[in-house]
Amino acid sequence: MGHIFISYMHDDGDFAENLNTRIKSAGFETWIDDDRLHAGQDWRVEIDEAIKNASALIVIMSPEAKKSEYVTYEWSFALGIGIKVIPVMIKRTTLHPRLDALQYLDFINRPSRNWDNLINEVKRATSSNGSYIILIPRDTSNYIREAIIALDSPSSSDRAGAIATLIQARDNSVAKDALKSALKHPNREVRIQTSLALANFSNMQIQVIPGLIEGLQTQEHNRNAFEVLGKVGAVAVPSLLEVLSHRTLRVRLGAVKALGLIRDAAALRSLSEIINNNDEQIEVKKSAITSLGQIGDASAIPILIEIIKDASGHLDIQNVAIKSLCQIRDISAKEGLQIALNFMQEALRQNEQAMKQISNLQNREAADEFRYLSHIEETIISIINDIEYELEFFEEY
């Protein structure tokens, strides 16, 4: 494992020293010019060699660093030879398009600096060092060569076009190797786009899972990522279960939806834990309940019955649970549907009583409340009709 090269402007030396200490404390060797360069050494050669032997280069970005020819040389040289570059912005500044495409880490606000995230980036870089370097043989066709080069383009459309070209030429060994290397490209967008494109090929479905999980983190790719993960199937379940505790809402939500599409009963316990987690967002809980119905395993029926009982007064939750219960074509679901019917009939009775109490009141607030209760009544009646329809199915079953 190589060292971590730290590129910075000396105006940002205090932060660089702090970063250096933290990286070392995490168990990594670092290279920083104050440690290694001494009078009389050829610093150009020394720096070039240090970058070539690095597992990754962390570039500390600020307005001063952006102006520095030395800093620019270091990160651009690293990218040019395939070394992972991790931009860390400590003062607001516009980034070169090549750096901006790498998804910089935001360290501008001192109290919210996510050092764990930075360490994780370093860990990933050291575990995959060199795997994204793509060697192009001299006799490679020009269109494949140009596609491989375009993987490093700052333009998203150029990168997507390059991946599409390589997919079409996948019978060519160079194109095939380039696609495999692109799954570990330093640019997250390239990893995600390649993973989405390769997921249709059964022999690549395990390799694309990390890139698809990354896709869940982005607003642009979230929907495609969870739908594709759903098609990948059971091999993706362990990775999806792992990110159910991710700090980002869209990641948790996407993982839950993907698990519902996969329909693997191995996810039932984790989905149940999400539903019972008081700190979880209601959107994720409702999606987890929906996934229980999509999985369709009879062991989910007791979970759904408890949800219907415990969610008294939360009609939206009960409705989702009942719809999921209706999806499970198992005779044991009949009891749950009968319990749900009793709950809904009681809810309808209480709602009708409330409507009677305010029907004679002549004020705006009462009118608004009456309209709201009328809407609730319509919803409950619709749910009851659905339940009765499903119970008829079980009578014929």
C-alpha cells in the first residue's frame, strides 16, 4: 500500500498539518513536503516520484490553492497517471471542471467537517489503488481509444457516450477491460454510469453492485439505481441491508424500494426494524411496509397485523399496511384482513360520530373540519371495499 500525498498551499498549512495527523492516526503513511524535502534535493523529481508511488492524492482547495501553479501541477499530474485524487475544499472557491467532477469533500464549515467520510475515501482509494488505470495497446482501434480517453472528460454526456461506445464494442478485449476498470474510476459519475450500463449483463451483476449503491446517493441516479438493483436480484441484498442505516434519506429509501423489488424474504427482519424505529422518517417506514407486501412472504403477515393495530389514528400508515396485506396471497392473511376490517369499521363509526357533532355548527372552522372528515370517510370506505374484495378472494380460495 502506497502513501497518501497531501497537496496544499502553504497559506493552508495549519489545516494540512491537522489533516496529516488525522490520516496518520487512521493508520496510513503520508507524504507532505515539509516532511520529505530538504535543501539541495531536486524537488521536481522528488514530488513526481512521490505522486507516482502514492495510493491517493488529497488536494486542499482554497482560493490561494487554486492560484498555485504547484498545487495545480500536483493534482493534474496525479490524474494524468491514474492516481486517485480527493479534493477537500476548506474555503469557498470555484474548481477546475476536472476537480469538480470528482465530488469534492466540503470542509468549509469547521463544526460540520466529516473526517470519517474523508478517512473512508482514503480507505477506498488504498484498497483499489491502480485498478482504474486503463492501458491502451498501440493497435487499439481509434474509436475505442477515443472512448477510453473520453471517460476522463469533464462532460457528463461525453462520458456517457464513451461508456455506450465501449458497451457496443464489448467483444473487443480492450473495450471489455476498459469497462471493468471504469467500475473503479476515480470519478464517481463514471463508476455509477458504467455500473448502470453493465447491470444488464448477468456475468457483471456482482461487480456493478458497489457503483449502483453509490448511485443511490445521488438525486440524478437514485431512481435508476434502485430499479436496477431490484433487477440484479438476491446478490444485491447484503449490500442493500448494509446501507439501510445510511445517514442520507434517499439512500435508505432507495435501498428499501430495491429490497421490495427483489422480493427476498431475507430482508423481512431488517424492514421490520425500520418500521419499528421511532427515529426513522415516515416516508421510509411507509416504503418499508410496501416492500413487505411486495416480498409477499407469509411471515410478513404478523408484522403487518401489528402495524394495523399499533397505527390507530394514523390512517395513512394503516392504509399502506392493509394494501401490503392484500398482496400476500396466503390463507393466513385472511385473519389479518378481518382484523383490519374491524379496525376500519370502528374508525368509520367514530368518524361518522364526529361529523354529526359538528354538522349543526355554523362557523368556518367547523366547515373546514367537516370537509376534512368527509375526505377521511371516503378513504375509510375505499379501504373497507378493498378489504371486502380480498376477503371474497379467500372465500373462493
